[in-house]
Amino acid sequence: MKKKSKDILITILSITFYLVLLIINFLAYFTLSQRREKSFTKFTYQNLNEEYVKSKEKFPDDLDIFPSNYLEVVEKNNLNIVQKNRVELLRYGSTVVNQQRTGNYQNVLHSLLNTNTQILLNNQILSIYFKTEIEDIKNELMQKDFKNRRKLFEKISKRKLVEIEYIEDLLENSTDVFNDSLSANDMSVVSTIQSRSSTTEKLESSSKIEVDVNKNLLSRMIDLSQYLVNQLERMGIKNSKLLELNKNLLSLQENEIEREVLEKILLSQQYNLDNVQILLTTVKEGDSYNLFATPYIAKIPILPEINDNNMLEEYDVEPLPLQGGEIRLPIMMYHNISEPIPNDPYLLYVSPEIFEKQIAYLVKKNYKILSVEEFNSILESGVTPKQKSILLTFDDATPTHYSVAYPVLKKYGQTGTFFMIASRSLLNHQQIKEMSDGGMDIQSHSNTHAYFHKISSAAINEEMATSKSKIEEITGKPVTLLAYPGCSADYRSFDIAKNNGYTAAFSCGRYIDIKLDKKYYISRVHAYNDMESFVKMLSVGL
Ligand SMILES: [Zn+2]
């Protein structure tokens, strides 16, 4: 009896226990599915993609002149800038510079930091950081947490299993989510990257690091990492790498970026690639632009190619039609590169600011600014070149040619033709020699600035011969071009110039075409202190 009642009690207790368990299970299931309704919705990006692609197509900047720190960045890092780079920088606000000496990302980064160059954290670096971090997190979770949980829930809860599988899928595909919005270039770079360990190497503390990332791209990364954090938390998983990734991305968005975060992002690029280059990018700060450098892992060119066969393209003013027997080749004439000169009725000045804008405009439009040698070979060929070409001439060799024109031309990697009065130059021989050695062409503007139509043939001959030999002695280079003083010359001068070994001679005028039968009386147009007349002159003359 005692035993029997004990059995009954056990049975009742057992039934009660199972009932309670059933109720708890039911309640738990009910609550979980409620929560699941709220938080276990699939992750989507919706319309963000279209907006992002649009913002990527638009080129960031369209510069009038190079940023004020351009020369500093280029010289400090000994960058090999070519014409293509200059055109791209002015047109698109960024360019990739080839660096022969560099081998891997870390080397480039440290060479920039050693010269204390401002580093830019751009979209490419951020994308690589994000994708490689996610790759690491995925591997870690798959190996430990998900493996264990999968075993645990395989028998008890189908629902839990579905959740795990979903997160696994999401992690597996999360880097693909960004594939649509990354450029082909970013894609191929990212695809070469495998999981890697982080570095212990530190950055130079003096270097400045700027952040310039697409806000849309960044917010998408934050969305995904935040979503993953929430989902894992719900499953009772806390992944420190994921939390850190999320925290780092958030700090980028809030512009409260800690140095350590930037170091982590920059130095997470551990891989070696053959072709690490330097990306130069301009960033607008207030009204001015700043040039930043950043290592760049180039795979595919991302900018439109610069067209050198552009004689018939890209004019802001409809150009005159080309004529047979003529060469389209505007020749600009400058006098002072200075602020307005009081009581100057001829307006023979262009301010330093406008002058730089004019040179930058020519570079941006991919004009070939000719050396004397290049000019002579076009003249000899008798054909209009395929690339827009121009000769920049400066009369009288005034002090501003040395102090303003020469530095600006050097900054833009261009050359000028300076017509010097041999016997009374305002620049001393050292300055003339320095300009000549620096890639400028020094040519003849006569010996004494005598007006040729007012003097004898013998005197004209003397002016031409003496100036030629004097200037050649200073520069050690041939003098083949002559600019008539006061633009005045008569038919006698043409033969005398030819007999003295000049290949061409210049007057003043309104035309931008060279008539092949008038090489000793070529028209030059005067550049004035504004952009509008300058741009018009390039197409139609004065
Ligand atoms: Zn003159």
C-alpha cells in the first residue's frame, strides 16, 4: 500500500512536471516566434544601390588650378607625374601615379608616412577593410560557435537551426552584397584578399590621416554589421571582432575617429601585390582644395582615357574650320605676369592668378604646350598636329617672367618660349641660364629692341646675328626663333632672318593659323587678364 501510493504520487508529480514543461515550452515558443516576427526579418538594402552607383559615376572635382599643396606632395614623395596625371587631376580630381620602386602596400604606406604626407582613407581601403574583417569573423564563427550550436539544436529546435543557417548564409554572402556597388577595380582587389593576421607595426605619430569615404557606402556597412551584431546577440553569441568592426565603422561616420582605429584600418592591408601605386586625390576644404595621397592597389584603370587625338574635340567655343595651306596652332603672347600696371593703355599684363588658371586650362584640355624644337618640327611637317598644340611666348624677358611665369610653368610641367633683348635684358645671365636649364626656351627679341622698318638692312642683320650668338653663348642651346621688336618688320627682314638661320619669325596679329608661305611673319595673339577672352582666342583668335 505504501509502495503503491508512492508510485501514484510519482506518476502525478511526473505528469505535473511534464505539463509544466509543456506550458513553459509553449510559452517560450510563443514568445520566440513573436520576437522572431520583429527581429528575424531578412536583411535587404532596397534602393540604396541605385543612389550609390549614381554618386560614384560623378567625378568628384573639377579643378581650376592644382591644390596649393600640390608641389609639396609631389616633391616630398618624388612622384613621377606625367601629362596624363595632370589632365586627370584637373578633370576628375584624382589620378594614379606609377611608382617604380614600390612593391607592396606596407612599403608604399610607410614611404608616404616617412615623408609625413597626408594619407587618405578612401573607399577602396574601407571596402577592403570591411570585406577582410567579415571574412575573418565568418571563419571564426563557422569553426566554433555555429558548429557547437548546430549540434545542440539539431534535435531540439528546428527553428533555431533555421536561424543559424540563415546567419551562416548571410555571412557567406555578406561580402557579395557589396559587389554591385563596388567598382570593378575594388572588386578585383578584394577578390585577391584572403584572411590574414593583423600587424603590430605602428604609424609615425606625426602623419596626418584624413578620412574621405562615401557616406552611403559607409552607412550600408554599418547597417550590415549592426544587423549581424543584433542577430548574434539574440542567439547568445558575442563576437568581439564583429563588435569592434561595428564600433570602428560608427566612429568613422561620427567623425570622431581615433587614431588607433585608422591605424587598424590602414594596416589591415597585409597582402603583397605586384602593383601598388599611389592615388592622388583632391579634397575640398572650405573654398580651397587639398591634395592627399594614399596607397592604391591598381588592377583596372578606372578613369576615362585621355585622348591625345583631340584637335577636333573638347572646345568650349566652336573653333574656326581648318583651311588647307595652314597649320592650326595658336601662339600666345605675354608681356608682364603681374597685377595691373598703372597708366598702361595696352593692358600688357596678366595677373599671376589668371596666368595660372590659363596654364591649368590648357593642361586640362590636354593641349600640348610646345617647346621650340617641337614647334619647328610641326612647322617643317607643314601639317596641323593631331593633338591640340600651342606655343606660349613671352616678350622682353621681364623680371616677372623669372619670378612668376617660370615657377608656374614648372609646377605644371610645361615650357615657355622667352624672347630676350640680348643687349639690355632685365634678367641677368644667371637667371636666363637657370630658366634655360629648367626647360624653358630662350630665343631672340633682337639685340637693342630697334624697330626693323626704321633701320637699314645692315643694321637689321646686325641685330639678328648679334642677338642670336649672344643668347646661344649664355644658354648653350640653338636660337632659331625671332620676335620682331614692336612687332614691326618689312619684307627685307624676312630674308635676313632666314639667312641668319632663323626658322621662323613672329609679329602680332589676330590669327591662330600659320600660313605656310608666311613663316617669317607669323601672327601671335595677345593674352589678356581674363579667362573668357583667352578661351575664345584658342578657338577663333582675337
Ligand atoms: Zn618687345
